[in-house]
Amino acid sequence: MAESTLAPGRRSTAPERAHRRDWMGLVYVAPVMLVLLVVLILPAGFAIYYSLLKLQSVRPVGFAGLENYQRVFSDPEMVEVLVRTLGFAVVTVALTLAAALVVAVFLDRLTTGRATAVQILVVLPWVISTIVGALLFRWFFVADISPGVYLASLLGLHIKPLTDPTLAMVTLILVALWRTLGFAVLILLAGIKAIPAEYYESATVDGANTGQQFRLITLPMLKTPLVITTVVLTMSNLNNVEAPLVTTGGGPGDATQILPLAIYQQAFTHFDFSGGVALASVALVLNVGLVFAYLRLARWSV
């Protein structure tokens, strides 16, 4: 009898408690959402709005519709920039993932002390400022009087990365790889640590060698970390303006001019704010697509 009188009361208060929890959750995330609204969402909305206007300096003087987009993408050089950006992102992400996978497997087999020391060295470029890292890389490896160029000359390699288009792009790829390797290593190493040791023990009992264990156990179990890391690294490389600006400046010529640097130069070098905002809006659409891919893949399990 007591159960029958209490049950309706319990059922009536459960929705109230759930409603209260929902409101408390909104209160907790409200400050973060406010910051995102001010520093991210509103500027993005203004960028899209201004990309549809005619601008003189930064003042709107009329409605342009899609004219800014048409003018920017009718430039043959912009097609080259997009192709160059795609090639840069694909090659950089592929090399970073391959190097990170090798380093992560190597770290997994080290003792704790040695693994910690190597992790610090690998992660250090990721945690320092991008501009500082690019300046250090340029000073040590790229500049004409850098230690790297001097050591190469001792080996009979007389190279000048800043004056050769191919070497300049290779340098930019190496800067991006050096910068993002630590992040990829941490994600993949965490994925390797999460693989149960029993899988490898069973494979050893069945006669599988190290290569077979890596191909049949490690790689399939790292499917989700690999895909998510790929998405994040792609976003990072598609939005990296500091590295090309500091390391090569887009040169020689336009050999290393990629999309984020083209946006910067369009707006702040050529003072074409209409074209710069149009390019920025295109980059925004690309980033939103990658964010949705990230959210989708973040829920994907092996």
C-alpha cells in the first residue's frame, strides 16, 4: 500500500529533477558559450555578412552579392593556391601520421624514464608558440647562414631552401610536421596503451610475429585514433598562417603560398578586404565541414 502511494510522487518528481539538472548544465556551460559567441561565432557571422558587401578599406559602400567570390576565384592564381594547399595538407598529414605511428610504437616499448624524456622532446614543439617555433626552425635549418645549411655544405650539399621553390615547400612541410608531431604521438600512444595485452599474448601463442601483430592487431585497434588525428591535423594545416608567413613568406615567388597565407596577404598586404573576407568565408566552410566530421568520427568505435 505504501508503495502505491509513493510511486506517483516519485514519478511526478523525476521530470522535475531532470529539468533542474538540465538548467544547471546550461548554467555551467553558459560562460564558455558566451566566450565562444563573442570571439568565434559573431566574428564568423560578420565575416560572411561582409563578404557579400562592397568594401572601401573596411567600410561597406554597397551590396555585392557573390561578386567578391566570383572575382577572387576567377583569378587563375587562386586555383593554384587551392591545389597547393590541398597538396601541402595531404602530404603533411600523411608524413606526420607515419612518423607519429613509428614514434608511438617506439615509445610504447621504452621504460618509463626513457619514454618520458623522449615524449618531452617530441611534444615540446607542439606546446611552444607557433611563431617562436617557426623562427627557431628558420634560424637553425633554413636561413643562408643557419647551422643546418652549414652542416649540409660540409657534406657537399649546397642548398638554399629559401630560393628554391621545391626546397621551400619541403621546408614548409617539415616545419608543419615538426610542429604537429607531438600531438599525433600523444593520441596514437594513448590508443596503443589502451589495447589489451591479452591480444598480443594470444597472437604470440598462435605464432604471429611482430609485424603480423602490428598489422592485424595494432593498426585495426588504432582505427578511431588515426581517423580523428587525421581530421584534427588537416584542420591545423589548413589554418596555419604563422608557419608559412614566418618561414618562407609565401616565396620564392608564390611557391609556398597556401590558403591561410593568401587570406592574410589579400587583406593586409594588398588591402583587398572584400577578397580576403570572401576567402576567409570559404575557409570557414571547410573548417565547419571538418568539425562535423570530427564530431561524427569521435563517436565511432572500433
